Amino acid sequence: MSKKQDSFYFKNFVDCADCACRAAHLLDVIMSDFTPDNMQEKLDKMHAIEHEADVKKHEVLDALVKAFITPIEREDIIQMSQNIDEVTDKIEDVLIRTYYNRITRIQPDALAMIKVVIKCCEEMLELLRDFENFKSSKTLHDRIVLINSLEEEADQLFISSMYNLHGSGDDILNIVAWREIYLNLEQCADAIEHVADVVESAVMKNS
């Protein structure tokens, strides 16, 4: 396989990760200065990014159908593409749930979790930029470790957020709504860790 054809897959991974980063930053902007007005417009902006990520994912799957040789195992390429796309999906899910639960005020704990998700996304993007040169990269392992640490930070924020929520004395419907949102934010970090896991596995297989 030519270097150009090899690069296609790695560039696609980076482009998909960039979609996730843009989705995370958009979520932060919307939630940090939140008003329930014009939510459909905000949802449309988020969905446009999610759709772009879907298109990128399908480009990889279409290329695999025609490919005779791939730079890493086909199963890893498929898993990688699906996992990166899942990150953007989960970020969009947070906004969707904020909308249909009719949230009018954003909890500070949610903003803290979003900041960690942004850090996770940015590290994922850098990890995937390094991935093409995994045989010579000096930073790949450290980035994987950092993503794992950030996911643990997200877990701790999730636990403290749920603790605060259940002790808030809020209306039960509000508690149920925020439980769902916090869970989806925690799943964003989980999805990014899954991307790092696939990278680590692929490197081990090909080293």
C-alpha cells in the first residue's frame, strides 16, 4: 500500500477527532452562557458537526471495502473509527438531553465536567496526530496515560456531582434530568478512553 493510502486512514482519524473537539467547545460555549432560547438553532449547529463526523466515518468504511492491504488491522480501523465517532455522538447527546429535559439553569458541576471532556478531546486529537508515526513516536504512551488520568478525573467529578445533586433537595424531576446529563458527560470521557485503548492495542500488535 502506498504512503498516501496509508495516510488516508490516519488523517481521517484526526479529522474525526477534530469534530469531537469542536463539538466539546460548542457545548461549553452553549452551557457556560446558557439560555433556553433558540435551542433548536443550537441543536442544529451541534448536529452539523455530528453529521460531519458521520461522513468521515463512512469514508473510512467505504475505503476498507476496496482496500487490499491496510496499515493496521481492519478490525482496529473499524473500531477506531466507530469509537471516535461515538465521542461526538455522546457530546451531542448531552445537549439533546439538556433540551428535552427542559433545563433552564446549568449546574456548576456540569461545567466542570465539560472542561474535563474538552481536555480529553484535545489529548485524543494530539494522540491521533501522533498515531501515524507510532513506531517512532516518543509521546504516544504518555498521551494514553494522560487520557486515562483525565477519565479518572471525570469519574470523580461524576461521583461528586451525583452526591451534590442527591443532597440538593431539588424537585425529583430535576434530579432525574441532571442524573441523565451527568451520566452522558461521564460517558464522553469513557468514549475517549476507548479510543486510547484501541490505539494502545494497535501499537502493541504492530510493534
